[in-house]
Amino acid sequence: MDLFDSRQADELATLLALYEQGSFAAAGRSLQRHPSVLSKRLSALEFRLGIRLVERTTRQLRFTDEGERLVLQLRQALNLITQAEQDAAQGAATVRGRLRIALPAAMGRLWLSSMISEFALAHPQVALEVEYAERFVDIVAEGFDAAIRIGELADNRLVAKKLCDHRRILCAAPSYLENRGTPAVPADLAAHNCLGFTGLHSYPEWKLTRDREPVSIRVQGSLISNDNEALVTAARMGLGILAGGEWLVKADIDSGRLVRVLPQWQLDAEAGVYLVRPSARYNTAATTAFRHWIEACFSGGAPWESC
């Protein structure tokens, strides 16, 4: 039997109503259907199963042994369905169950992994599955409950909460600038070795902004990668100019391993760090708890700004 076949479900509902109400008239009132409709449903059920379930007379109904047995099994099945619905509803109120989260790989490792671990410690009944990836993760198609995304959002299927602004800045090692010179204007970047992050939506163009003044430069270099941390390593070693998020390069700039290039300019001026979810409705308590947790972690600003 197809569980979602409405005609078969109606036949079984009719059998249960007849057993509970004792007559076609009373069962019809219970199901808000004419007794003749219920009679046809019962006949169809008996024909489909190939067995007599109810003996009818003008005065009463008598269930056969097979009919009584089927009613008992249907009641047990209904109890299981009711319990499953109650468990599902309870799952929306209790912080437990499985939670799948997608995180950007480098930012996730550097800044978010500790938040995830703290959340897990605070909610021991939640089983977390966390994917760290620089690739674009389709959280709807791949069945994720939530994700952290960097950049500009274009997927209107998602519910998004901006956690903080995202500033991508230019920097290079002092040794590189000593050897190749320091760019004075964005156009100078075309003559430099620029380290390319393929996850940047505009790659290989760097869209720079200064006081709402946009400039687009097509860059090239001897190294491109989908991994931010690999590019930072290359920049530290003096290979070229990097366009990296502040979260990625702040420690290196503070220590002097990297220095700002064209400090008045930045990439992706409208970008942000977002928490995204497939739907605002029917979230489990675990999803809601995670949303509140992450929002609280960013409530005082981006964590890398306070380091």
C-alpha cells in the first residue's frame, strides 16, 4: 500500500469509524460523509484485500475475525504515527537532534570552530555535523540546516541574517614591495603579481572601492588557489599582493609580516558575513539555538576586530 494514497487512507478511516461508531449513519456523521459513500469505501477495501471484514444486516454490523484483527493493527499504527508527530513537535521545543552546518573553510578554522565547540558543550544532546569548505554549498539541495557565508547574497531561497560587515583589503610582504615597488593607484596592480582567490565571485577582476568610487582591475599572477590560508602563506613569503579579508590577514598586519597596499581602497565593499538558513518556518530548537548562539558571538562586533 502507498502510504500517501488518499483513497486507501479513506477506506481505512471508514473501517475504524464503523468499528467505533457501530453504524454507517453514525460513522457518516463522524467523518462528515454520506453513509452510502462509506459503504462503497468499505466494499472497495474488502475487494482490494480479498476478504470479508464486516457482515452487514439491516439492523447491525458485525466485524469478522479478520476485520477485528485489522482494526487492532490499524489502531497500533495510528498510535505510532501519533507518537512520531509528538516526537517531531517535541524536537521543535527541545534542543536536541542532528544539526548540519556548512562553514567557509579558512574562516571556519580560524574563527568559528571555537564557537561551534562551545555550542556543542552547551547543548550535549545536539549531534553536530560540520562541513568546512571554500566551495559554494547549496544548503537547500544538500540538506544543511544552516551555513555561514562570506560576500554578497544572491540566493533568494534563503533566510539570511547579517552578522557583520566584511572588508577585503590589499596587502603584501615588505620584501615583495621592496623588490617590486608599492602600487600608488589601482591601475598599478595590473603590473604586479597578484595572488588570486578563485572563490572571489568577481575573479579574476578585483572590484575596488574608495568613498563610493568604484574601479575594476583585471589582475594576474603566478599563483591562484581556492584556499585562503595557502595564499596568505604565499604572501608572507613575498610572492605577491593578496586581497584578503580582515579576518584572514589582521594578525599578519599587526605583526608586520604583511603591510597594507592601497589602504584607502577595499574590495567587495557591500559584502558581509551572513548566517543563512533554508526557511524561517518550522525550525527545530537546535537550529534556533544555533542561530541565537552565533548572533550572540557577533553581537559585540566581528571577533577578529577585538583581537
